[in-house]
Amino acid sequence: MDQETESTPIEDLYQSVRDYTETQVELLKLKSVQKSAQLFSAGIVALILSILGLLVLILISIGLSFYLGKVLGSYHLGFFLTGAIYVILALIIFVFRKKLLQSSLSNWLIGLLLEESENEN
């Protein structure tokens, strides 16, 4: 009976490995939740900033259109010219999209996901 309650070194090692594996799985779950929360909050901030930036851009565009319309003597020409400026900007962004946008966005997301939290260490 005494031998049944004692564990062998192999059983101790197995139990230690099992406990370690369970702890690592739990740690991975917690880190995944933390990174998901960081990514979600960064996405919300980016969305809010994008909406505010878009509102500012719309107001500036309307002001520029009226100003150009006054200078050109025709408001519809001012709006047309402002629209043409945006078409040219869109074409430039489309041509250089990989260099300007995709690389920087990818690097930002990778940095966010691989960033160690300040409380770790």
C-alpha cells in the first residue's frame, strides 16, 4: 500500500511537464486576449481619427472650392478643379500604394502584435 501512494520520478516528471504545458497554454491564451484587445483599441482609435480627418478634409475641400470658384469667377469651376485635384491625388496614391501604404501599415500591425507589454520582464 505504501508503494501506491508514492510517485516515481517518471510520474513526477510527467506531472511537471503536464503542469508546465497547461501553464504555457494558459499564458498563450492570456497573451492572445491582450494582443486582441490592443489591436481592437488601436483600430477604434484609427477609425475615430479617420472620421475626424475626413470631416476636416470635407470642410477644407468646400472652402477651397468656394475660394477657387470666386477666383475663377464660377463656383462650378472651383468645385470641378477641387475634384480634379483629388483625382490626381488618388492616382498618385494608387500608383505608390505598396510603397506608401501597405508597407507602413504592415509594419505598424507587426510592431503592434510583436510589441512586448511594459509590465512583462
